[in-house]
Amino acid sequence: MDKSYRYGVIAGIFSGITWALYTIINNLITKNTIFNSYIEKMFIPVLVIVFLHDFFSSIWLFFYLWRKKKIFELKKTIKSKNIFLIFLGALFGGPIGMSGYLLGIKYMGASYTASFSSTYLIIGTILSVIFLKEKINLKMIIAVLISMVGIFILNFQINEMDSNKISILGIFFLMLCIFGWALEGLIASYILKYKNTDIEPSIAIFIRQLTSTIFYSFLIIPYIGAYNLVFIVLKSNIVLYIALISVIGSLSFFLWYYSMSIIGVARGISLNVSYIIWTIIFEIILFNAKFQLNFIVASILFIVSVILIAMSPEEKCIKELE
């Protein structure tokens, strides 16, 4: 296996691990007593958390680019013709996809949301074949199918690990998440891998987070009248946890973008959805969640899926890397 391709596979796996950790911590944040007065309108605290997450993420990423002396490359990217596509991907992934994901966690719980949202794998794979003409060989098809079977098996009895019930509202938010992330992955992979640009994943992620922050600042937060809550959160200890998950979330996004820039949308997403397994592992370790047989079976299937993906780089990808 090509060395660069191997790095892409490893990055994809760790993007799933970090996103699972993000999911667990975020779920705890939404249950903080500071949000008790918003029980009837829980979407407000959730959107505030998304806004602050992207805000802090933008700050961390900017300092990273500054320290790595990539500000000139950032300016060059902003002035390029690709900036519109990056903005578009940011809107699909941030205000649409991310908000849908966090609202899904609130209305359906971390386990349900992590499981169902991973079906963006199917949408992303289909879109990559249609629009990017990605070549999906037999091993890759089997890997995707195995991943989906693992997700299906994992959904059985998963309600025992989470007290939240499935709701129509929760499903609606999950649909926003699934299509938002799939479209973001499509656009990001097109820019970083197929359009022959010199844009680095870290720069693309910074623009993504900054775009999302601006969108929330001037549209979403004022519309829902949540700036009072924003200042309350900033004055509380919970802001430290949000700052923490913004670091974890930024790392996860970076690894995901980096992975897709090397191995493509379908493969990158297939590895990223391992966050389902890691979310449940963290729940078992941290909250003594019940260990079930379906989790073991699903874990084995995901391992097999990862092995198949690692063994099936597309010819186009290998040639580009050479």
C-alpha cells in the first residue's frame, strides 16, 4: 500500500475517534443546568453551542496557520476562484450539517444520532460516483455494504444505552445533517483532490469555520434572539468545555479533510463513520453503558470494512500520489 494512501486511511480512522469524543462531551454540555430555563426551546442552547464551537475553532485554526506561516497562502486562497465552493461547503457542513447533528443529539441522544447520521456514507458515496466519477471497485463496494450492515446491527437494542426516544423532529434534523455532511464531503474532496489546487486542508477548515461563525453571528443567533445566552455561557465555566470540544472538533475536521484529499470521498467517509463504534466505546468506558452482543458484531464488521478500504486504493488516486 502506498505510504501516502496509508496516511489517508489512518487520518480517516482518527477523524472518527476524535468525532466520537466530541459527540460525548457535547452531549454532556447540552445537559448542563445553565440551560434548564430553555427546556421548551432546547434548540436555542444547541445553536449557541454550535456558534461558540465554530468561533473558538476559528481562533485556534488561525493561530495554527499563523504559527506555521501560512497566512500568505490563506490570503491567496481567499482571492482565488475556489473560495465560493469553500463557502458553499462550509454552509452545508456547518449551519446545516452541524446544527442538524447537535439538534439530533438533543432530541434523540448521542448513540441514536451517531448511528443514524453515519448513513451520510451512502449519500456521499453515491454523489462521489455521480459527480466526481470516483472509481469504486468490488472491495470498496463490499466495504461500504459491510459498514452499513454494521450500522443496522448496531441500531438494534441501542435504546437501552440511551434514554432518549426517536422523534419526528429528531429525524428531520438528522436528514439535514446527513445531506449537509455528504455535500460538504463532496465539495471538499473536489477542491482538495480533484481540482488540482494547492489548498491545504487546514486552510480549507479555517475558512469553513470562519464562514460558519459569520453566518451564525449575523443571521441565526440574532434571529433566535440568543445573544443574551451567548454572553451568559461566556461568563460561565461551561465555556471551557466548549473551547475544549472546539479543539477536538477542529482536529476531527482536519483529519477528515486530509483523508478525503488523499483517498477520496467514499473511502474517507467510510473510515470516518467509525465514530459510531468509538462513541459507544466511550459510553461504555465513561458511563458504564451496557455491553451488548450487537456492538461486538458491529465492531468486527467495521474492522473488516477498514481492512478492505486499506486494500482497495483506486488507480487514479495512486497515480496522483506518485
